[in-house]
Amino acid sequence: MHVFCGVLLTAILARPLLVDALSVPVLQTAATVFVAICVQALPFLVLGVLLSGAIAAFVSPAVLRRVLPARPAAAVPVAGAAGLVLPGCECASVPVARRLIGQGVPDAAALAFLLAAPAVNPVVLVATAVAFPGEPRMVLARAVGSLATACVTGWLWQRLGRAEWIARRAAAAHAVNGGRWAVLAETARHDLVSAGGFLVIGAAAAAALAVLVPPAWTEALAGQLLLAVLVMALLAVVLALCSEADAFVAASLTTLPLLPRLVFLVVGPAVDVKLIALQAGTFGRAFAARFAPLTFAVAVGCAVVAGLVLL
């Protein structure tokens, strides 16, 4: 907060210089793209963190454990479908999955919930619909691709995963003391500050791409569908955007076909650099070294299949 106040004060004092600097057409275009993405995404980001805080305060992971089937194979799709009604950001889903495993939920089901909750919840789907007006197929394709990613990854982990790959140590979760309303407020504040930073980074990256990358490059990339899919998948991993805001960044890349942008939206909530770090710190490096590549491959495959069928 002190740094933010210092930067704000400096910007106010240097306002004449900033106005002159932003008079350059390229910077004006970049600023317009940056502000448009932030303004569009911020309401959904705020709604998402409020819902996430409410779940942290009023919903216990034991509720999900009680409704899951006893068979792990059947529990995986149920846990994935629970993401439709239990929204949460990627960062929050990791400690929730750890708590579920600690309460006896099968590893595969907990990991399916970890992947589904930030990707198919109502806030994310509504944000996607707003970001892609007139393209309801994009919303359906994202929901199907993300839910398929969660279920397929869970089933593969059930079959191929080993218990010793998951370290049972406690995660450095964001603990809050006090009543439920204090938990809600502090969790929402913490998630908003964390996710808001990634939103700003993503909007800045989209603005930079809009003005620095020559249109001929993106047009050439649009003509190479396979290359575009791989580039957008890797971009999703590197940018590490919040799932409540990534649709607006993808929508700004208008020169690309819908399929590569769908891959961006499916891969991002499933695996990125911040998630890999969180998973390594929570479940151990052995887990992250195996789970991240598996999730990436499954997410790309499911997104491509969903896009070819629905788009």
C-alpha cells in the first residue's frame, strides 16, 4: 500500500510530463486497450473474489466430501461438476484441494475439483459471455473443454498417480483469524490484491501485443492453426492470468481464430507458472513435476477437441 501511494503521488506530481508522453499515438492506443480490459474485467474479478471469500467463510470442504461417491472413478466427475457452483480462483483452489485430501477425499477427485473450480464456475462463464458477445459457442466450448480437462486429468491421476508423489505437509495457506465475516472480508481482500496484480500484468501484455507486434505477424499466425494453438497455450502458462479476467485478454486478440483463443482460456486456469509454484509448495516438487505436464497436455487436447466440435 505504501508503494502504491508513492507511485500515485508521483503520477499526480508528474501529470504534465505523463500527458505529453502519452500524446504519442502508439501509447494512446496501448493505454486505451489497457484501460478497456481492466474496466471490463474488474467487476467480474470483484464478484469472483467476494464469492470465493463467502465460500471460505461459510462452506467447509467437508460438505463436498460428504456428497462425493465412495468410488474414486465416480467421484471425479462429481467433484469436477462441483466447480459449477463453488467458484474460486486458481490460488484458492490449491489449499482447498489440500484440505479435501487431508479429510479423506480421493486424490483424483480433489485434483479434479482443483482444476474445475476456477474454470467452469458461473462468474468465469458470464465473464466469457460478456467478453465474446454474439459467440455463445465460446462459452459452451470453454465449459466443456475445462470440465473435460478436470475429469480426464483426475481419471489419469487415479490410474497412473502414486500416493508418495504427494507430500502431506501443510501448505502456507492464507490463514485468517476471527469470525466468518472477518474471514470473508480478509479472504476477498487478499484474493483481490493477488488476482488484480495478474489482471494488470495481463492487460499490459495485451496492450503491448496490440501495438508492438506487427499485424502481419498475427495474420501469419492466424494462418498457421497448429502453431497458433501452441503459442496461445504457452502464453497462457507464462501470463498466469486470473480466470475471471483472462477472457477479456483473449477477446482483445481479434486477429486470431476462436480455436487458439479457446486453448488460451482452457489452459490458463489449469496450469501456469504461479500454479506450478503453488502446487510445488503445497504438494511437493515431485507432484508438480508430474502433474503440470500432464495437465498441460490434457488441457490442450481437450480444448482442441471441444473447439473443433463446438466452434
